[in-house]
Amino acid sequence: MVHTYEVLVDIKEYSDQISTSFQHGTERYEIDAESREKADGMAFKQAKTDHPKGTEYDVRVTRLLR
């Protein structure tokens, strides 16, 4: 059975390879998946697509929506 999960992903992006300055933000996704583990993986892939310069991704499934 497929459920909809709310997944938050904290993303850290460095401005360039030699700089120590970075941007930090959180993206919220609603992911349709069969399990929390699959929702976690799908959100990670989506965050990498949305933020290709990201260097750190902290994914957490926060709640079941449907």
C-alpha cells in the first residue's frame, strides 16, 4: 500500500571548493512511497536533483500524511 510521507531534508551548499562559506536550508517534500525507507531514499534523490551543489544532505521522514 502506498502512503504519503512528509520528508524534510537539510541541505548544506558551499559556495566553492576553496571557500568555507556555505548556505544552509531545509526543503520539504511530500513523497508517495510504500515505506518510510523508500520515502527517505526518494527524498534524498530529489534533493540532490534540486540542489546539485549540495555537499551534505540530512534526510528525515517526519510524519505520515495519508
